[in-house]
Amino acid sequence: MPSPAERYAAAKLRGVIERSEVGAFAAGYVFGLDDFQIRACQALESGRGVLVAAPTGSGKTVVGEFAIHLALAQGRKCFYTTPIKALSNQKYNDLVARHGASQVGLLTGDNSINGEAPIVVMTTEVLRNMLYAGSSTLHDLGHVVMDEVHYLADRFRGAVWEEVIIHLPQSVTVVALSATVSNAEEFGAWLATVRGETAIVVEEHRPVPLWQHVMAGPRMHDLFVDDDQQIVNPELVRMAREAERQAPRHGEKRRGPDRSHGRGPKTPWRSEVAERLQREGLLPAIYFLFSRAGCDEAVRQCLHAGLRLTTSDERRAIRAIALEATRELPDDDLAALGFDDWLEALERGLAAHHGSTPSSPAGPGVAASTSRGTPSSCGSPASTRGPWRAWRRRGRIRCDPPSSPPTTWP
């Protein structure tokens, strides 16, 4: 139980927050801000940059939205950068809902919408190009939110983040949002060297539990067997060792068609994965693949396998939404876009996702809503190599390309 002095200090702090921009910002939410969010927002209001390292789902983007609030209150601009177009499109829709379409712009390789707005969402590469071109859009820029800034460590694309951080004008405050990293203090010190005083806010609590599973053949196994998720399932260890023993030695040839490639249980077909997830109540799901063409082909494979993930009522609702969204498009255009095949897949609960919403002849921003859920935008996925992993969710399945090079499976 807090002491009287601690209760007095907490009440005094609440009073200070309520009279600040942080308080005005927090009043717009139906939930209270967590301690790490308040500390990061206070650092921004004091004029410092900030690095927030927190687990996925903990709400670190709230700090980015406060930077937007602060920039608007100061009559300046705020850029919100993301590593992939899908996240940019998703964040654009979120900010339009909060601030209105006239206040928000979007700049990606595919879209250019209201680029001179006070709030502009863009991929990090677009901002890098603007800096090198000396774009007039940078005028009155006050804050830059760099979502998923841990991409700076990526060997292929990390230089883009580094160049942006170094070349932004010193008058711009950088808000760096990162997944949990082991060297947050070191990274923050580098930011302070390059950008000036930078607060480092680290949050280690994961509010959204992550339960991982592995499909080996037709069976789904828990990856870990303990609550702390430290002990790998002994059955999976046994199968891995058995697969290693069965693997052909150097110079040996495999005999006959075998989807297991001589390494234990066969790799399940995509339709088998979806059906298993449906039986386990783990839909919606996103199946990550390595190309757009691969995503489209995966949808066709599931269709040919007869996969159906929706009820008759849901199919009728999906069809009505899709037809309404495309009613002004000429029949010839719909035929050229493969509308009938796309609609058949959508009615069954399947779609290829190449951006913020499932790839659609209706264009971005059109999503079919059903009683059990809606297709949701992909949020900074980490792809995996090896056995297929599932996350506990409910609803539909989509086939998505990964947002980053694969990491090795443990």
C-alpha cells in the first residue's frame, strides 16, 4: 500500500499532467495512458527526442500520435514513417479517422494523397528521397515519427534509416519507436550524439501474450511446454532429431516424390494448414509468403482444394459489399482484373494481401466486414523459415508477402 507521501506525489503528478499537452492529448482516449507512454510524451513536450523500445501490442504508437498532437498544437508538420507500404496505408486510415482526411496525407511508391497536409504518412525511403531532393514539403516540419526504427539494424535497408536520422534538420524532433532490443541504451546514446538530447524509454511488459505453435504433418504442437516459454516441446525436439537422421547424406539422392524431403513429417499443404486452424478456432490468420505471385498462387491452391471458411450468411454479406464497392466499374475492366475469381475467393474467406487491404479490383480501403471479423491490415510481421507458426486469433485467412528478410528458426 502506498505511503501518504507517495499518494501525495502521485496526485501532484496527475495535476501536472492534466494541465499539460500530455493531459489534453490523453483526454481524447477512452483508456488511461501507461507509465511508459506518459514518460515518453513528457519527454517530447519538454523538447527532447525520444526512443521508445517496447513489445508489439504495448501501445508505443500512442507516443507517435502524441508527436502529431504536439506538432499540430505548435502549428507545424509531423511526418509518420513506416518500413512498408502496408503499414503506411494502415496508419493513414487510422489518422484520417482521428484527424479527418483534410489533415492527413499519404506518400508511398503507389499512392500520393494530400502530400502537403500537416500530417503525412510515408515509407522511410520516401522521406530519404525528399531530404536528398530538398523538397519544399519539408518546410515547417517539426516532428518525425520513425515507426519500427529497429529496421536500422537490417543489413539490406538499415542505411535508409541511418541516412534519414543523420540528415534531418536539427530543428526536427525525432520520435523513434522500436520493438524490444538488447542494446536500447547504446542505440539511444547514438541518437543523442546525432540528434541531441534523447530520452530512452524501455518497456518490457508484454500485454498481449504470444503463444506459438508448430505444424508438423497434420498435427499442431505447442512450441513451448512451460508458462515462461523457455522449454521447447520435447516431441518437436525428437522430430527434429529424427528428421536430421533421415536427411540424405552428402552426395545421396532422394528417392521418389516426398514433400518431407526426407526430413521427418511432410510439410502440410496451405489448405491443410487453414483447415487445421479453422478446427482449432485460430482464425483469422495471415500466411506469409515470399512474393506477390506466391500469394496469388496460394489463394488459387486453396480454392482448388475446395477450402471454405465462411458461412452462407457471411458469403452473402461479403458479396453484397464487394458488388456495391465495384458497381461503377465497367464489366470489361472487372473482367481484365479477374474480378470473378477474386470475388469467389473473398466469399470463401480467402484473399491475397499486397498492401493495406486484400488486393482488390475495388482499390485500397475496401474491406468486407462479416459478423466474425474483418480483414485487418498487416502490422509489422516477422517471417519465419522452417515449421509453420500460428498465432491465437479468430476469423479469416489471408496470404501475405513478408515485410522483411526471414530470420532463422531456432
